Amino acid sequence: MLPVIQSDAIALAARSIYRIEDGAGLRIECLSGALWVTQAADHRDITLERGETFELDRDGVAVIYGLEPARFRLAVEPQQARPIAAATAKRAA
């Protein structure tokens, strides 16, 4: 089995946003703090706390919002069509 490809830890301040475009298949792993995740055309509210993960299940814009200061990591299985670097990610204040 091939290893999971992971990004370095990403720090997100409280009330800050991290934006991902076309990230279907990316797994968000909350390392500390609390996050809120939403995806385009998805009415669910996803909240993550330390140790919890969520996999983006659609392309389009996804937003990760810091409910409090938090750290997270993005990961993808090697057999996925796109590596992490191919998904466009932007941080907004």
C-alpha cells in the first residue's frame, strides 16, 4: 500500500479563512483547535476538532474557517487523480 501524501501543518487564526478550489478527494485533518468546513452546493455544516478528519467529496470552492486558532493538514491518497499541489488553495484574512 502506498503512503498518504500530506501537506505540512497549516496554521489558521480564529475567524480566518482558507480557501480550496477543486479539491475533491482532499482529506482535512484537524490537528488542534476547531474548524468549520463548507463546500459549494453542500448544505451540510462540517465541524472538526482535534483528531477529526473530513474528505472533500466534490469540486468547486471549499472553505475552511477557524472557529478558534487551529492547525490542520491536507492529505490525499496517492492513487487520487490530483496531488495536493494541483488543488488551488488560498488563505484569506
